[in-house]
Amino acid sequence: MADRYRLDGFIGRGGMAVVYRGEDLVLHRPVAVKVFGAAAEGFDDRDRRASEIALLASLSHRALVRLYDAGHDPSSGREFLVMELVDGRDLRETLRSGPLGSADAASMLADLAEALHAIHERGIVHRDIKPANVLLEPARLPSRTWNAKLADFGIARLIDDARLTSTGLLVGTPGYVSPEQVTGAVPAPPADVYALGLLVLESRTQQAAFPGPAAESASARLVRAPVVPAELGDDWGELLRAMTAREPGDRPTALEIVVAASALDVSRRADAGATAATVAFGEVAETPTVAMTEAATSADEIPTVRMPEAAGGESVGESVGERLTRVLPVPTSTPPGPSPQPTRTSPPEPTDHPAKPRRAARASRAAVAVLLAAVVVTLLWFVISPLAAPPATAPEPLPSVPGELGVHLEQLDEAVNP
């Protein structure tokens, strides 16, 4: 192609082009060459083509398939694109083996949303997000399976949009176009967000949201929203419903999706088909709950477990009571006053029956409570009794003083000691 790119083998075919594995004979590197059919002609304007190629080639992001060149081959009369060759497979082929797990889907969503944010910031709308345009490259990391890359961005800008419209072609794939694209409105960034929502929903369920013939599939989204299964979880459902809102203004931006993707639930609960790694994660997550339940059961039984009969036939409760009695003995004399004294209750006789530990424990606790009450009353008696008791000895009488002074002293004594 153009005396520079050699085509070595067939990679895949789409509705507008065929992709080949090739080599750049000038830079000596492997490339992917996408050759368009006759309906996609539109690179004739060299000035416009050069400016668009410069814009697209300036975009550099790990989740974008890099565009190297674009041109027209005089010998075949075909337009072509030269792109980075990704060592992997596309999402369409991957989904034939089953739906993606929640962790893989979340990482893919974050990658693709970052890619959309990069091109939307430069004023570029992809217009054709679909599984065939998502390439999965092995990540070679234990934390993720692969890295997702978005291909074919900006093709509608390289190819004359008016010429495509005149041939009756809809820029985009019917199963993934937005409602506004169906009505003929000029696509904007929210159209890419809508298509990405349908793509991720299909990745989780392995079912297209709007299947069927092109006309039926495209028009169905004008009357209903895609069905998001409840099994995916509340957070997944909320995000996917927002991305596929019928009104463009109700959809989140690509940057907001990146943030939301990092907070998605990727546990086994939200994954319908858990992989071995997800199952292991779920089992680990459940272990603390089981351990906490066992600990709570043991804690309820701690008073019984820690109050067995001690050696020599004495329970722990009785030993505590005796120690308190020895430290603060109860006086034998009964203090005066109308207040009745509490009756001391002897600790229960220890039981030798091994089948009734709870009854013995309750009896021991009751004995301790009675002894403590007695100790409190005793302490109060020691404090109050000196104040309430009468003097130990009567005061000595004053000496007799003759005369008028003696009379005054007797009157003073009677006033003090009536």
C-alpha cells in the first residue's frame, strides 16, 4: 500500500473495511492496516486529511489504539489507515466464551472511559463503539487479566460525513447507536457514553440489549430503555441505567464514569458467573463474619466458663465472699436505731453435681451480692455510730461558789446542760 506498507495476513472484516497484519517497510515495525471499501471514499482533500491525521496521531493514551498514518493507495483506489498492532483479541470474540466477571468488566469500563475522556477533550466523537472495536491486550499483571484499548476513533472525521450520509450509511452500528443518532442528530460525547453503556451491559450478560434486524434494533431504543438485570447489583445497575438514559443530558461524562468504575462492587455477590479468583475472594471476605459469630457465642458463655468449682469444693463466688469478710468483718453488736439490719445469708453449699454448673454459678453470684450488701451496711455503721452514740462519761459538777457569783454560775450551767 502506497509503496510503504506490506500486507502480510488477514485479521478481520467489518461493514466498511478489512484489517490486515502488515509491516512498515520504512520504520521496520509491525502495523495493522485497515483498508476501506468504495463507499468510504473521502480522503481526496489532502489538506483536510493532513490536519485530521495530525490531530488523531497526537492523541496518546494507553487505552487508545495509536493511529500512525492514513492515505490513499493509487493502485487499488482504496483509502487506508495504519494503526498500532495490538497483540490480543477483540471483545466480540471474547464474549463468545461467556460474559465477563465483575472485576474484568470494571477494569475494562475504566480503561474505555479514560480513552473516551481523552478524545472528547480534543473535540472528537468516536461514533462507533462496539465489541469489535475494543481490543484486549494481555496485561501480564496478577491484578488484572488484560488491558482494553479502543480502536477506530475519529474515522467519521477522516471520512467525509456528508458523503457517507449521501450513500445512505449510518455512522455507527445499529445495535449500539444512541437514540439521538437514530433520529438523525449530530452525535456528541453523550452518544459515545450511551454506546459504552450498552457494550458493558452486553459484556456482563452476554446478551445484546437491542438484538434483531438493523431497523428494529435502532428504533427499539426510542421506545424503551435497556433491561439491566438486578443480579448485577445496585451499583452496577445505577451506573448502567445512567449511561443509557434516553436524554443525552442525563448521562454522566466519560470522566465521571472513570470515577464510578473504581467504586463498583467486584465481589462474588455481584458476579453471576464467579471465576476461581472471585470465589476465593468471597470466601476470604466471609471468614471474619464467621469468626465474629463464634466469638460472640463464647462471650455470652464467659460467666459460666470462668466460674467453675475450685479445688477443694469451694466455688469462686464463695472464696470472694470470704475474702471480703476477712478484710471488712461484720460487727457482732447491733447498732441502735429503728433501721432493721439486713439478714446475712450464708453462701450456698457447693454442689458436686457436674450437670448443673449454671445453677451453682447463680447461687455463688447471689452470695457475693448479699455479702457485698452486708459490707456496705457495716461501713455505714462505722461512720454513723460515733455521731449518734451518747457521751461515754457524764461531765463533772462545777464547784460550789458562795454568794451572788455562785448563783450566776448555777444558772449558766443549767442553760448549757439542761
